[in-house]
Amino acid sequence: MSSFQGIWVPLVTPFHNGAIDFAGLRRLVSHLLEKGVDGLIVCGTTGEPAAMGKHEQLAVLDAVLELVSAQRVVMGLAGNNLTELLQFQSEILKRPLAGLLVPAPYYIRPSQAGLEAFFKTVADASSVPLILYDIPYRTGVTFEQKTLLNIVAHERIVAIKDCGGNLTNTLALLSSGQVDVLCGEDNQIFSALCLGAKGAIAASAHVHPELFVQLYQQVRDNQLAAGRTTFFELLPLIQSLFIEPNPAPVKTALALEGLIGDELRAPMQRSSETLVAHLKEVLGALNNR
């Protein structure tokens, strides 16, 4: 089974006049690959899949797979209708992939036993590894530690994107050795890597991805003082990119860099003028460091 490590970017989906901007998507993917990221997540939260049809999600995945080797591509798979989810999973799995990123079923708030059954069902139906996506502030679902450890014992569940905000659970997962822990909270990347996380799935790594790659490599190579310096260079950017709901600030930053247009699908809104001005300052400081 695959091992997930390094810096993975949960791709934004560029839009132009309401439609997917495939030229912008290809430009962005090529840029991220040139800067050395380890892999890409298609249709994670940052990709706005909740505002896209299934056919659009598959079209974005196919476009990315034309540019990137399958072992560097993970597809998001989210939903709370299990029958439909499994049908969509079977469509996705007609393509070669490194894995699937799967959150708990949102809104319905299943029991702990329900969570175990859900992930077992999805994992049993998968021909590729799964990354469990623990993000309670989006799903309304909180995993108990015992539940998490039971779920990741499944042979196909090989990693977790950890946005759970529970250090006790994170430490238990790291010490278990059962699963690769990938940091999902960008402002915790340095500390998570120092504790033994294998990498990060970081929306902010769209911007100056080479510095996020450098940070990962510095901690991996035990250059902790250098890694700390890199992290604090990145921290103003990371904090700025989450002032307003993701992915609006990320798309603004990418638009300021000339990579994509600054467009989201309703009900998401573009960054405020105040934030645009702030991001220009932050990017200018990073560019002139």
C-alpha cells in the first residue's frame, strides 16, 4: 500500500464565467509540479466540490491525470448518502489513482459505531488506499480516540489528514505506527512534522510551494533551526490565507500571481477588498525576503 508523505496541495478549482477554467487548472498544476510538491488532492474541500456536479469533478480529475502521474494524485470522496457515494467511488476507481481522501459523512452526525461501519464499507469497496479526513468543524462529527484507532487498523486506510484539533488523538495516532499522519491545519505544520507527521495536506502551499517543500525537507533532515526559520517566514502568509473562508484568499493570492482568475461559485464569495490589500502586502514581503 502507498505511503503518503511530503507536501500535498489540495487543488483549488479555477472558474471562468461560472465554468471550470481548464487552461487555468493546467497552468496551476504545472506550476505546483515545477516547485516540487509531492502530490495533489483533487476535489478536496479547497476544490469546492460541494458546488460542482459529479461529472465536473471527474472532468477535473481527468484533466489533472493528463499532467500528473497517478501515484501523485488523490481524489476527494465526500457524501452522506452511502449508496450514491459508493456509486461515485466506483466511477472514480475506473481511473488510476494514489488514493481517496474521505471525510466522515457530514450533517447527519452518526454514532461512533456508525463511523466505523461507514469507513469499513468505503475501504472494503476501494481498490486504492484511503486517507481518512478528520475535520469536525466541517462535518459536525467528532471521532473518539478508540474509534479512530479501530478505523485506521483497516489495511486500506493508510493515512489521516488531521484537522481534528485534538492533540491527544494526534499523539495516539503518531505513536500507534498504524497510519501516516498528514497535518491538515497549516499553522501546525512545523510542530506536527517535529512530532513525526509524514507530511501535510496544505491549502496555503498553493502560494510559494517551494518554501513549504523546503520546510518539510529541513525537518525531515533534522535541520530544525532552519525549519523553524522557514516556518516563521511562512506564518504571516498561512494566517492571512485563512482570515476569510477557504478557498477565497488562496484564489486571490493565486490571481495576484497571475496563475488563475479570482472566481468562486456561490454561495462562496471573493475576498474582501481589505483582505486583497493585505495579501498584496504579505506576498510583497515574501517575494522580497
